[in-house]
Amino acid sequence: MATRTDAAPDNCCCLRRERERERERERENEGDRTEREREGKKDREKRERERERERGENEGDRTERERERERRKERQREGGQTGRLKKSCERKRKRIRTIKEREREEREDRETEEDRGGQTFKTLKHK
């Protein structure tokens, strides 16, 4: 049986250096791996975009969808509405529009009444 005396102790300086070198190699490999993964992801995305383009050339409706998508993006850049509104949004817009119209009509009525010299009940109430 080999005794502990002929084997190098665990805390020997040369063993420590070797362990440090191994750790450095592992860190470098890890850095390379993450870099390769990032590059792989970019390549994958690029290939997917190319496939979509090819499909679009094969099918006419795909190109139409792409054109519509581009139009939406342009409208969005300009700050306009991008697509069709949801029904609930349409209802809200209509309700707001009718409220604003009603307020405008009331304001005009009050102004015309005041121009005649008389005051309406609403103007008395607000003062």
C-alpha cells in the first residue's frame, strides 16, 4: 500500500496552480460556449426570416400579409392607428363622440340664450 508520504499533499503549490489553470480553462470554455450560443441564435433567426421570405414568394397571400404588416409599421411610425379597433374600443369612441357633441350643443344653446339677454337654468346653477 502506498502511504501518504510518497503522494503529493492536497495543498501543494503546484497542485494549487494546476487547479487554478483548470478553473481558468473552464471559464474560457464557458465564455466561448455562450458566445457560440448567441451566434447560433442569430443564425437561426436569420434562417427563419429567409424561410418566411421564400414561403412568401411561393404563396401570393403571404406577400400580401407582409405588405400589410409593413403598412401597419409605417402607420405606427407616423403615430396613427395601426389596425382595426376592437368592438369595445369602437363603442367607447362612439360614446365619447356623442358626449362631446351633446356638450358642444349645450354650450352653443347657453351662448345663444345669453346673447339674447336671458339666462338659462344651467348658467344660474353653475355660477
